[in-house]
Amino acid sequence: MRKTDEQRGDWKEWRRRRAWELFEQGWSQNKIAEALGVTQCAVSQWMKRGREQGEEGLRGKIAAGPQARLTQEQLEQLPRLLEQGAEVHGFAGEVWTTERVAVLINQQFGVSYYPARVSRLLKALTYSVQQPIERASQRDEQAIKTWKDERWPALKKSPARGQNDPVRG
């Protein structure tokens, strides 16, 4: 049996509409369920929606998704708050982390966000993750250079293949 364009578009809606057609032709809910490969409970729910809302009630609906936590106005305010700098908002250093932005949002708007969600929010606002510009004051450049030049090459070297192999030994 070939599917029509309507069937390919939203097969679930097609199935509900077909159930309604069969119901109007006098089929029992049990026979409709059997013919369409669904439960009687599903057919019962569809028939109730069909009686209460007509064929419009059988149409497919796109889920709206979760309600936005911040209003559009608050989303527009956030970049201006971030541009003021982290220190203005009581943080040590000018780096904005997702944790800090989550705290800022909570302080300014009374809305809680997990840092992972803040990351997506910042990306939507075309902000990127920041990296500290300044180096740690305790950083010893000479010790780092010595380690890279002398210790690291020694660690990278591995014994020649088979040299420590007890079978070939």
C-alpha cells in the first residue's frame, strides 16, 4: 500500500484522522484499534478529542518547549552588565566564567541557571568563553623552560622496541 503525501507528512495525525473516519463509518473502537495497530485507550482519547474539538483536535501540534526563564528585556540587559566587567559586580579579576554569569543572573534578575545552561545562553548572545589574560604571579618562566627542554624529552623517550621484552631478552 502506497502512502499519500498527507500520510508521509505526519503519519500520527493521519492515523488519528483515519480513526475518526472509521468511527464515523460506524466502526467500533476495538476494530479501529486493531486495524491501526494502536491501543483501544488511544482510540478512545482520539474520539473524545474529535467529539469535543472536531477534526481540528486531531491535528498534530508542535510542542512549544520550555518557557524562557529570562524575559527578552533581561536578555538585552545581560550583555551590558557583562561589558561593565566582573569586578564591578564583586568578582576578583575580570574573567567571566559560566559560574560567575550564573551568579550575576541570579543577583540581577532572581533567576537560577546551571553553568552548562549559561554556556548555551552566552553562545546564543554571541559571547565566547574567556581565558585569563594575566599569568599567575607565582609562575617561574625559567623553571618551565628547563622542564620543557630537559625533563620532558627524557619522559618522552621510551625504551627501544624489544629491549625490555622478557621473551626476546
